[in-house]
Amino acid sequence: MITMRLFFLCLLATPAAVHGGTTEALLTMQPTWTRFFSYEKVTLKCKIIPYKYPYHCKFCDESGYCRDGEFWHYKDYCSIQITTRYSEKFYCEVNGGIKSNTINLIVTDNYSPLLTLEPEPTEIFEMDTVTMRCRCRYNNNVRLTWYKGGMEKHSNSSKSSAGVTYRIISVSMSDSDIYTCRGCHSYYNSPKSNIITLQVSERPKAVLKIEVECSDFKKKKVKLRCEIPGKYNDWEYEFNKNRNIIKTNWNNVFEIEHIPRYEYQYTCQGHLERPPSYSKLSDPITLTPGGEAITEPILEFSQNQVWEGDLVTLHCDTQVNRWYAVSSLRYTYYKDQEILKTVLNESTLELRLTRFNDMGKYSCRVTNEGTECTRSSNPVTLHVSELISSVILQADPTAFVREGQPLILTCSANVMKPHFTEPLLYTFLKDGEPVKESSSSAQYTTTANESHAGKYECEGQLNTVTKRSLPVSVHVQIPVSTPVMVISGNRTTSPGDSLHISCQSSRGTDPIHYQLYFKNQQNNNIQLTEDSKPISYKLKITGEVQTGSYWCRANNSEEDEPALSNAINITVIVPVSGASLISNLSGTGVSKGVSVFLTCTLNAGTRPHFFWFHNGHELPSIDPAKTYALSEDGNYLTIYSVSERHEGDYYCVAVNGHDDSETYTSSSSIVQLRIAHSSSVALIITAILITFLLVICIAFLAIRYRSYCSEWRKYVEKPKVNRQNSRLPAVPTAPPMDEWREENNPVPAASSDDRFPIDDQPTGEGVVYSMVDIKKTTGANWKESKGRTGSANSDSVEYYVTYAKVNVRGSVKKNVHASEEEEEGGTDDEAERQEERKILEDVRENVYCNSENLYENFKMN
């Protein structure tokens, strides 16, 4: 129990209990800089302010990972040692809820010098000692160059194993700048270190004030109050008497029970456990022994009866004690405990009174500037009589008028002071600005227009007293002006677009009723929307049905006709689509000279333009040769007389759009135009080729026939043949060709230059022509023919005849063998000889030669 009591007594005796401040945690580190090379050792220290024992702390990084620290009760902090690997932030947490400030450790791996500042994490104030340390990663015993604001600075640097330091003792505001160092490497132009910005703040200065309880004349108690401006509120205050410390406490008030017998100088100063560590010393205050500084003041007025507009003088009377060396007195005047004015060494104050603003309780307060000893008077009530009655403003007959009608305002007031003969002046104001000069006339008349609408007031003025009436709102009914309709966006638009339509009148008394209309292509008026405020309408374009005229109207009175706006036309362009080509062309082509009609159709599209293409080239709208023509709309192409120049591929392209920047196109499929002369040409060419081949064949056969005729003539006319002993029957002498042709061939005679045509051949067996090959052999071939004839003779002549009959039913090729012998003899087979002779006669009858040549040969033989 005794231990607990001692603990609570100690707790109450802590600075926090005395000072009434809050508890906070402070995180520091050793070494004190925040920039490190990798794998250096750093000690983090966490301390609670004000100190409380015991307490538990832990150190956490920015990811939330925490480690418990080791508490050193004899050092009033807990700590932990870490190894730097990468940049991270740390804070400490005390007793599970109090978090400290955050320290950002910056870790680098490069070989540039590392410049640090001590103390780094805190604010630097005037008169602090600052140490800048330039550290190299591997070589700290080198000569370094220091730079301030980019300019080289000559300084006496000190070297150590921890780097080269540059110290500024008692820094000033002029030392604020950026600093760097260079020289870790021996070679020239080695890299510079990181930049450190040194910002020196002005050290706060303590202000010492004296509070003397002047009413306590016997005790003469004095309070010294030390105040330090700024953001810090956990100062420890030090009070000095003649430069000697007399008290150090967390309380900023020091009480002196009795005013000393002799003169003393008092000062104060503040101290912190963090930078700025201490404040500047306050200016000294001298306390002089003696009695009460000043007596209680008395406030008096210059007159008893007070009217509005009177000038009244307030007098604050007090006496100064001769034992106080009072340099000056400060007078402060109050009305209803609010300061009216503060003057120095002036005991009177003049006021121009009004009834409502200046009535109340007045008092004064006197302060000794040297000691801040203050005495206050008792309050005195001031009554002010009314000089002018309340001012009343009226509109005749009403405050609602139409534009062009008369507006009449009347002002009235009375003078309350007896036997007062000065005239009362009236001033009319509109929205706080005068509309008529001050005069004795209490009426304001004008013709109402739009500018006369507003709040009107009337002022009654008598000498220096001015009173104002309550405001009267005048409303001028303004007819609606012609509304203006504006459409933002392209007035030629497409489905899917949106247009914003606004309609507003520049003049007119609210409320104005607006209506928006649409007149379609069928001249039907359709109301789109209406509103009691200017129209702002979003028109979503869906189709061509929205093409038409748009207008609005406005009205604010049932007595007036609605005002109509201008009309704006909107054209909805539906993009062209589904272009197709319709024609009267057939699959086999068209004949030359006929007309061809091509029509370009669309599934959709507003006001399209059609373009025609022939073999990839655009057709002019007007054909100079006038072989084709386009319709007025351009969707119909007529080719008047088709020729070879019109053959090829045709297609059409439909185009429409808003303007040149946004167009739509649709192309049709390709239609081929061909002239139906390909088959007749082929037939003619084929006929020519066949005829040419037939001519060649006939010429060849004619040549062969003439050769056969020559051979045959030699056989028939040869005189040495003994036809009596021949196997073949005797062949009579060939008559002239004309006679032979008449007797054996009922075929018309041909000219000397012609051969028999195929159609003029003999008809008997349907023979078209005959081919004959006759060969004659002598005894040399006898042995070969012996087997067939059954007898042989060395002087015999053998004939081998080969002929062919070509007719409608086909061709027959036969070989005929005959022989002629000079001696008598023959075959036993008479029947065979008769057959051969018949064949030979047939051959002779069916050989057709050129009549003229055959006749000439016949005469020669």
C-alpha cells in the first residue's frame, strides 16, 4: 500500500501532471543522420515524453512488422540495433497505443560521397550548432571540397574514421542554402555527393508579462507570466532574477507574494527536449517597490439629457500613485462589455449618438503600460431620446406595376424633439443607391420600366440623424421578348447523334413558361417539352422522321400573346447502305446496238449522290459522245446503243453525309456487260478453217487423181499388150473425153479449171470419189505371182490395181491383180478372170480426171 501511494505521488509530481501536457513518444537514432551505405549498424531509440516508468516499446517498419525493443530504465529509453539493407521507414509504439514520429532511413549502394546533416531529422534554429559529415564508402582520409549553393566554399574540415565533417557553430538565417561535397576518389572530377538543404528557422523568443492585482493593496501580489509563441506547447520554463535562475518549472506562471523593497530585473526562457532545445531570452522587466499603481477610474457623461445626433463626451477619471514610475496609461472604453476604442494617455472619448446604436452600458479600463496593472470603472447606463420617428415607405397603389405604367412611392416621418424648426429631408434609394436627390418632397414618381424593379427604401434626415424605412420590393411586369432558340451541334446530323436545343428570352418577368415544338415534314406541330425556366433539351437523333423545323414559344402572362422564336431546320441524314445494281442484262450477253438499263437501288439513305464506274473508272455525268445518259437523280444509267467500247464491269457507289468531314458510302456488286458475238465469230472462224482444210484435201486428191489417170492411160492405150491373151478383157480405145463422159458418166462436164465438187459426184452407189493405184510389173515379179495365176510366162506383164470407193455408207478398199502375157496362155479359172475384168471396168468407170487434160493425153496416145 505504501509503495502504491509513493508511485501515485511520483506520478503526480511528473512534469506532465504539473504542466497538464499530453504524453507522446520520440524516436531518435544513433548515429543521428538518416543516409547510410548498405550493411551499416544503426541504433534506434524510443523515449516517452514526459518520462513514465515502466513502459514497453516496440519498433515497427512501414509494412507493419514490429520487433520488441530493449528497455534501459537508467537511461529512460528503449532501443534496438538494425543493419541497413534497403531504404525503409520506422516508428516506435509505446505501451501499445502511443506512436512516435517516423524516421526515414535512406540506404544507397553507389560510390558517390554520402552527405549527412546532424541533427538531421529535426528543425534547425538560429544559434544551433550544425555538423555536415561527408562520408566515403571505402576511403574517408581524403581531402574534400565543399559547395554552398553550387559555389565552392573554403572551410576548415576535420577528418575522422567516420568521414570529413564541416561544422557551423551558431548558425544564422544566412546559412540557409544547399550543400554538397566532392573528393572521395583521387582522380579529377570525382562525383559529387547528394544534396542537403539547410533551412534555418528563427528561434522563438520568450515574452515576459506582469500581472499586478491592483485591488489587493495590502498584499501587493505580482504574477510573472512567460509566453513563447509557436507550435510547441511542452516548454519547460526558466525564470531569472537579475540573471540568476530563481525557478524552473513546466508552469509558465511565477508568483511574487510581495513587491520587493528594491528594484529587480526579471527575465524568462524556455527549454525543450527536442529542437529548438531552448528559446531566446525575453526582454527584462523591472519591478519598482511602492504602493498601488493607479486608483479605480470613474466614468462620467458630458450632459444628462441626450437626443439622437448629439455629440457626447465620455470622461474616464483615475489617479496615478507617485511611488510607481508610470510612463503611460492605456484607456480602453467599453459598451456592453465590447471594446469601443483604445487610446493612449487620453482620458476622454467623443461619441455622436443615435438612439438604437448607442444606448447601453458604458465603462472604461485603465492599464499601466509599465506594470500592466489594470483598474476598471463601474458601468454607467446611457439613455438616448428619439429625434425622428420611424420612417415609412408606401407604393401607390401597389408595388406590382406593368411596364409603361406610373410608379408612385410615398415616404412619411415625424420630428419628436419639441420646438425643432429645421426641415426633414427625404432620400429615396433603390438597392442601396439613391435614385433622387434629398429634398423635402416625400414622393417619388416615375414611369415603370425594367430598370425600376428592385428594393426601394426611404431615408429621413434631420441634422446628423438619419433613419431608413423598411424596404419595399417593386415588381415591374415585363412582357416576354422574342425567345432565341439555339441548337448546338451540326444541324445536318445522323441517327445516333445528339443535339442540344436551348430556348430563352432575354427580357420578361419571371416566371416565364416555355414550350418547344417540332414541325415534321407533314406540317404537323408536335410539342416536345415545356418548362417554367429556359429550355435546355437534349434531342437524340433516331431517324429521318426527325427532319423538320424546330421552334419554341414563351409567355409570362395570360393577357399577352405568346412570343414565338425563330425556326431552325434540322436535317437527319440516314447513312446510305445496301447498294445494289439492277439491270436488263442476260447471262449470255446482249446484242450490239440494243439499249441497256442499269438502276442503282439502296436499302436506306437520305439524299444520296450516285457515282457510276466502268472498269474502275468513274463515268462523267455527261457523256460527250452521248452514248449513255444518267437520270436527274443519278441512280439510273441508260446505254443507248451497245458497242464494244461499252463492254466491261459496271458498279455504282452511293454517297451522302453531313459535310466533307463525315461521309458515308455504299458500293454495289459488279455487273458485267458482254456483247453476244463471241459464238458467231467462233462459228465463222471454224467454218473458214474447215473450208481451208477441205480445199487442201481436194487439191491433194486432184493431184493424185491426175497421177492415177496418167498411169491408167498408159495401161489402156499401150499397143504392145496382146489383149487376146490377157487375163483381163480387152479395153477399148478411149474415146474423146466428152464422148466418154456422156456414155459412162451421167455427170455434168466441168470446166478446165474445176474439179467435181462433192455434191456433184455420181450417185449410183452413193460414191463420193474413188482413189486408184495401178502398178505394172514384168517378168521379174513372175515368181511372186505364180502362185496366184497358176501359170507363168517370162514375157508376161502383171498389173496390180488398188482402188477405194468412198460413199455415204463408208469406204471399201480392194486390191485387183491382173496380168498380160505376150504369148498365149491363161488361167484355168475363167470365173476369176471374169471377176477381175469386171472390177477393172468399174475402176475405169469411176476414175474422174480433169476432162481437158485427160482428153489431151488421150489424143497424144
